[in-house]
Amino acid sequence: MNFTKAMRKKAKLRLALTGPSGSGKTYGALTIAKGLGGKTAVIDTEKGSASLYSNYFNFDVLELDPPFTPERFIQAMNIAQEASYDNLIIDSITHEWNGTGGCLEILDAITSTKYKGNSWSAWNDITPRHNKFINSILRSNMNIIATMRSKTETAQVDKGNGKKGVDKLGMKSEQRDGIEYEFTTVLDLNHETHTASASKDRTGLFSNADFIVINENVGKRLNEWLSDGRSQTEIHLMLFTDSVNQAKNMNELKILFADAYKALKDTPEQTKAQEIYESKKEALEIKEVA
């Protein structure tokens, strides 16, 4: 175990778009993906809704039919990964939770059949399957844009003078509680204006905006933020260089170089590491002779 200097790495997007039906989640996701650039794929659980926009956007689609089990979403994500897409839109992940064959339906089924009505025990079967689905999103090498249906939560409040009223408390996503924590940014779309507000934003790009117009520029700004960091190979090379400078003998140098050579295989940084190794090797050999 070692602590190293913290630095922001180049990252992949984890963006969630939430909103009620008709708020523009699918169109918004495709618009942002276009701004990100690269090849885009869509996992469509909405009966072909994404393909309605095929005249405006260039993308490939996999229309996922029920049952919407976590495993079927994972399989579809793996297919997209193997096909080397840059961006993957999952429209929508609500179905994984409460769609036909989704987690809540599976829970009801195994509660009655396997656990004799004990839903508490049934969660022990459901939670690991759902967590694997979330981990597949988090560990993907693609930019992920996930849409979620949401509904407005309201509460009856005292308006004064004995009058009662209803206040809107905000939008609640139709997914497992806490799903928002898994995303870099969460944009909530307004059904009336088709603009968005950021309920969560680690990028800092949208935190102070009263409303966000969903256009290609949103994708371009996100892409700039994602690219403003060091790649994994750049970080490996930097750490190798620092370690090499502290190597006291050839044995230490060879161990460091073997690790770096493997980590940097088939990259331009591997060639640079070779040059650093040869330079340090020569310096150590001169020191030993002296």
C-alpha cells in the first residue's frame, strides 16, 4: 500500500438524464452524444423510440425486449464494449429496476416462491445482481449516458390561515434509491421547457446555471472536461520516472522497468520508458565502475 500524489485522470462520462415521459430524455441523450463525438450506440428499452430520431443522428441501436433483468443489460453493454463504441446511451435504466422482469418483479417472484413471503431475505438475492449492473456502468471504457424516468413528489403543507396546499418537493427517479450517487452529473429535464437543471454535478460546468439548454455544446463542454487530465499511461510513465530517479542499483531498476514495460505495452509511453531505463542504466553502470 502506498499513497501517491492525487491528480485528475482522463475519464469517461457517467451522465444521467432524468425526467417524466415526454421531457426529451432520448433526444437530449443523442444530442449530447453527438457533441461528445465518436461512435454512438443505444440500448433502447422504449420500443424503438430512439430510432424515431435516426434522421437527425448517426447511431446504432440494440432494441432490448423484456425480461429486463440486470444480466440482459450487462450482456448488451458488453456487446457495445466489444464493438468499440465511444458512447453508449442506455434508454432507460428505469426498466432494469421496475420494468417487466426487472429487479422489483424478480423480488416479488422469489419472495413468494423461495422465501415464503419474506422480502427482507429476498433482497439478498436481488442486491448483488443489481450491483453488478451498476458496476458494469462504472467500469465501462465507454462514455455512458443513462436515462431515467422520474415523477414529481409532492406533499400537503400548511399555507397559513388554516389553508392547505400542495408543494412540489422535487423529482424522484424511478430507480433504486441512491442511484444518483453513481453518476458524475445528473441533469433533470423540465417537461414544459425541455431545459435542464443539475441536481448533481462533479464537473462544475453546470452547478451555477439556473437552466441548461440541451444542445451539442453540452457534449462538447463535457468532452473538454473529460479530456483535461492525464491518461493512465501518462500517469504510469510519470510514476516510473519518479521511481527510476530514486533507484539505487541495477536490481531495483530492472524490477521497476519490468513493471512499467508491462503496464505501458504497445504505447508511445513504453518507448519513452525504454529511453529512461537505458539512461538510468548507463548512469548506474558508470557509478559502479567509479
